[in-house]
Amino acid sequence: MADIHRLTAVQLRAALRSGELSAREVTAHFLARIEESNPRLGAFITVTGPRAMADAAAADALFARRRRDQPLPPLHGMPVAFKDLTDVAGVVTTHGSAALDRRPAPADGALAAALRNAGAISLGKTQVPEFGLTAYSENRIAPPSRNPHALSRSSGGSSGGSAAAVAAELVPFAPGTDGGGSIRIPAAACGLLGLKPGRGVVPAGESSGDPAGLVVAGPLARSAADAALLLDVLAPNGPRQPDGPRQPDDAGQPDDPGQQDGAGYLDAVSRAPAALRIGLSLDSPWAGIFPFTPEPEALDALNAGVRLLTGAGHDVVEAEIRYDNRYPDAFTTAWTAGVGSARIAPHREALLTPLTRTFRRRAQQRSAAKLNECLAFLRQFERDTLAQYSTWDLILTPALAQTPRPVGWFTGSGHGDGRWPAPEWAGDADGDYRRQCEFAPWSSMVNVCGLPAVSIPVHWTGGSPGAGLPMGIQLIGRPGSEALLLQVAAQLGF
């Protein structure tokens, strides 16, 4: 099959399980695509070709010797890639930093172990910002991750390399991790569906140095069904009932996200949800400190989302959400606490990026009492925000406030491409951080609240899929509504 990469993940899994395709055929095909495309795309930091082919041979051997009644692993022979914050045994984890020693990981991290046990084959490690701190995937150790739809633009972050790889069809889907938007931001930038599960749904997360419990693993995919297939492995306990009351639908059935006892996310996604009450909001907890105006393209995407949702029978009504203006300081304190405790030799501190170095110094100067005070505030912020959201089945926002930014735009390291001026803020960590918050002002509060959310690519600036730049909407659900979010995405055609 010359067009293996054009198969959906669900179709590819079926071809592998039927024997129509072998794991070696599939692995070799995607490795060839990576070899051809990665030099200009920058999606991968490390490609583990020989190791992947050996794993594919082992998968084919398992297929050949298994008994007819013996089930295959759920992701038998499926190629994936891990962002370079995730340990894969025997492969260097760079964390996107020039300040760390390059030593192979002694064992798989929880996320890599879960997918390996499910039969997936890792093709390598993808580009990330240093320690996963930023909404763009640029660092000092490898070329930046670029947007497959416009190579002058960023693929977002921190799962930017993984998003670029999926969007460029270098892997069928990929796991990401999200502590402040790190799945949803690159999904929106690259025209993908990105799902951040709620807190505690996925046991395999990368949460070291995460005192607020912000980080969770989730899927980056080209469709809701593909995301559901991966989520079935990431969240093996399956869908649960969303919190809060639900009313019977017109057929007298509960307004249920669609799961049945024992059914997984892939089963659930094929069922249409009942009519939902959706609150539309442009309110952001960052607006008080960083006033911003959404670009017209962001509002175009929001309006496209409203049309699709109302056309599917949902009721979309404006919602006013009030956020405590102490949020930005508290979130930033919790978000950067981990980098303050990272083990970095003093003589290598100068190798850190300006943003990392600045926030590391501030974290080290901050008292434990200050951190605990911020964590207590975030818990109260969560309770207050959940109470406001409870009026609605889902909350709707734009996914991003701006179109995907040019490579180098946040840091001031770009030289311009004829359409935007070379910035003058190189090395300004606070300016960098402000631009990120203005770029993605509706992301981080979802992590603080522990809620599931999905980014859906509903609009293209050129007027049709593949034309111009992708723009998306974000839907935020109640606890336990991951299946519902995927059902709505599928209902909208994704």
C-alpha cells in the first residue's frame, strides 16, 4: 500500500489485525516518511529506526504464532511517537534542554510502558520546548518544530513535535501531555483534534514536579474515532458518567454521553449525544493582567463552531464567567515550581533558555509558604469555577486567540519572513510569557479545574480544509465527559 499513511488510525489497526498489512511494512513506511519530511519539519528530535524495525519484527512473529482464539494487543503494530519529556527505555530523554546530560533512560515511563504493553511501536522522540514550559516547541538542541500547513509558522507546544508529526502523516496518532494547554494548543495550530482528559482519568501521565496536579496525558489525532482508539489504551477503565444532573431526552432515555457498561471510548463515539446546553464564553482568567483582543480568525472559528453545534441541535447561549484576578500569579507559581527543583549543574545554568532561567530563579527564591498559599488558592479557584460551569453541559471558547504564530515570534529570535517585523524583545522572558498567555488565554484554567476539554479544527483561514491556516474551538466538559466530548466532535464531522 503506497498510501498507508492516508489510512485513519482505526483503518490501519484493522489492516494490521487482519494481516492485510504487516507491522514491518507499516513501520518501514512511516520511517521513510520521517526520513523524507523531518529535515524541513523538525517534528522529531530522535528517530529510533532500527529499534522500531526490531519491535515490528517481534510483532509480526507474535501474529504468526498466535492461536486463532488468542487476542492481539489492542494497538498491535501501530506506530507512535513520544514527546521528548517521556522516558523510553534505552533512548535519551532530552527534556528539550541543553543543560542536561544525555543519558539513555533506564526504563520506560508510565506512558511509554502503557503503549508498549498495548502493542504500539515507538518510532522516536518528538520536539518539545525546554521542560515543556511553553506554547511553542523551540529549544537550543534541535531545529524548531514547524507547522505542516505553513512551515514558517510554529506547530505550538508543548506537544508541538507530536502534533506536527500527526498532521504531516508521519504517525497515525500520538500521545501528548497537557499541563496548561499542551495538547489543545498544538492540536489547534496543526488542524487536529486534541483531547485533554480530566484529572485522574489517565493513570500514565508525566507529573513530576507538578504540585497542583495539572498534567495529564491524552491523544492527538485526525478524528474523534482515532482519538478514542488511543484513549481506550490510555484510560483502560473506560468512560464514566459525567458529573451533574441530566434530563431525559425526547426518546425518554437519559442524556448520557453514550457509554454502555463495559464499552470503551471507540464504541461510545459512534453514538450521537442528546441535545446539550452549551455556554459560549470569551472570558479568561488572564484578561485582568494581560488584556487581549481575539483576532478575527479566532472569532471566525468560534462562529463556525456555533453554526455547527446549533445545526446539530444543541442550544448555544452566551455565558458570563467571572474569574478571580489572583489567578495569573497563582497559576504561574504552580506551573513553574517544577523547573525550580530540576537537577541542573550550576555550571550549566547558562545553557538554559532565557525564559527557563528566569522562572527557575524565581521559583528557587519563592518560599514553600508562598507555594502552598498559591496551591490553596487554586483549589478554591477550581471550586468557584466548577460552580459557575455547572449551569451548562459544555463551555465553548475559541481554541486560540490568534492564528499560529511564526517560528521565533514568542522569543524574539526570528528574523521575519516579509510578513511580520523582526521582533525586538529577544531574551525578554516576561514578554515571551505574556505573548503565550495572550495567544492561548482559555487553556490553563481547564487544567487547574481538572476538567476534560477538546480542541476541534472547525475553520481554515483560506476557506476550506487544507487552505490557509487551521483555527479551532475548545469545548470544556464536566468531570467524566470525555466520551461526550468525542461524540460531539464526531457529530460535527471530525
